[in-house]
Amino acid sequence: MNNLELIPVWFIALYVGLFGLCVGSFLNVVALRGLSGENMVFERSKCPKCQNQLKWYMNIPLLSYIFLRGKCAFCKTKISFQYPLVEFICASMFLLSYFAFGLSLKALFLCIIFALFIAMSTTDFLETVIIDYHAYILLGVSLLYSYLNLGDVNIIQALIGAGFGFLVFEVLARLGYLFAGCRMFGEGDSLIALGLGAIFGWKGLIIVIALSILIQTFSVIPILIYQSFKENKKALCVSYILVFFSIILLFLMNHFQFIKNDVTYTILTIFVAILLLWALKNILAEIRNKKLDETKEGEEKFCLMPFGPALLISATICIFYVAQIKSYILNFFS
Ligand SMILES: [Zn+2]
């Protein structure tokens, strides 16, 4: 009998969770100091406002935030909610990996991969930046993961997947120059796709991308609708609403088979397509305007909202459910 089997599951889970909290706390530092270019590990934590060095008991993941009621003990400045959130998410992902795959090499690798996902999402959310070496570490870990046959693909498929992911995103990003005069995504998204391709292979990556577009649509478009409504850009607001509802319509039409192969289906499709063209025209015009504003500030930026977090959330879901999502998509288009 294995010695580990004598230890109760809840006891191991407690340690995995606590370890996840500590790693999450470290990831906050990795993300922030990565953005500011400071020394990563060897400096002690300071309050960003009053520069006082934190005592050890002010630095305990999650608990310190609760005891200090979200404020710095010295200057009472509010501590960003990012800190406990990242710690909590990291602990949850470590626990999920443990419950799904036990104390195994696979679970360990998944914890490292999820930690990198969290660091990259954090920098992308904060400043729409993916730090290059985060992406390269992900690529290295992913290739090793596939080389050790821990995932669904072997090392050859992983290498092909990485190349495929990078190429697809670079081509899509550069298509933006044709239509809107700027990249559709930042370079960071191509780098993420490089690493994800090495985990999923090119077939799996297509599923990850499909799911991420869905996640992006349902999270970003409502924000865009709200923003354009507030700025009183009526045509733009209606355009975003149209895009949002035509995607829902696409789902309904495929879900309810009776609409398919029908005259109503054809007429409806043509009608929606015309509306969508009008909407796209408005959205592209808005992107061009924004692009002009930004070049005035001398800043080269991409036109869409950060796509990285949606891609990474999708990848996280796919690590656990890629087979189920694949069969759903296959049914969808059959
Ligand atoms: Zn302070």
C-alpha cells in the first residue's frame, strides 16, 4: 500500500490550497514587478503608496487582506482587490488540478501552467501587456508537458501546434491592417497561442480559439454596448447590439433544427447578414477614429479589447473538458 493513501484527502487538499495561496501571492509580485521591470524576488514587499516595508504578518495571503480590511496598515491606502483575487484563483486552480488528477506529475505540471496563465492574465488585465518571458516559459513548460506524454498530444503534435497557433494569430492580427489600419490583437496573443498550441496540438487549439471567441463576445460586447451608450454614439451602440444578438441567433438557429432547411431560415440569414455588414461598417469606422486619436499620442496600439484573458480562460476550461466541447462543436456544424 502506498504511504500517501494513509493521509486523508482533506488534509492533502488543505496543504495544496495553502500552497496555491502562497504561489498566488508570489504571482501578484511577478505580475507587478514584471510590468515595472523591478527586481523580481529579492526585494521585500513595500506599500506602493507610502513605501513602508511590510511586516511578515501583513504579507499572509488572503488573511492579511481580510484582517487589514483591504487597507495599508501604515497609511490606510486601499489595497487593490487584485491581490486577494489572484491568490484565491490560484488556490482554486491548484485544488481543481489535485481533485482531477491526484498527487501526480500531470497535476504538478498543470499547476505550473495555471500559475503562468494567471500571471499573464493579470498583466493583460492591468496594462494590456503580455510579458515576453512569461510566454516563453509557458512554451517551454508546455513542450515538456507534451514530451512527457502528460497531455493529449505527443511532442511532434505539440511542435506543429505551437507553430500553427503563432501563424494563425499573426495572420489574423495582420488582417486588421487591411480593414482598420492596425493589428487586430497585440503580439502577446500570438505568443500565448504558441504555448497553447504546444499543450493542445493544432486540432485542440482550434477548439480553444472557438470557445475563447464565445467568451470574448459575451464578456466584452456588453461593455462596448454600455460605453457607446454612455458616449451617446447611437449607431455604434446599435451595431454592437446587432453583433451580440446575431451570435445568439446563430446558436438558436442551430439549436432548434426546425428552423433549418426552411425558407424562413434563408430569408432570416440574408436579413441578418445585411444588418451585420452595416454594423461592421460602423465598428470599423470607430476603430479607425480611435486609431487616429492614439497615433496623435504617439502610441502604437491594437484595436480590439485584450484577447489574452479570454484565450487563457478558454484554455483552462479545455484542459478539463476538451472532449465534451469538441463533440458539442462537431454536433453544432453537422
Ligand atoms: Zn501604505
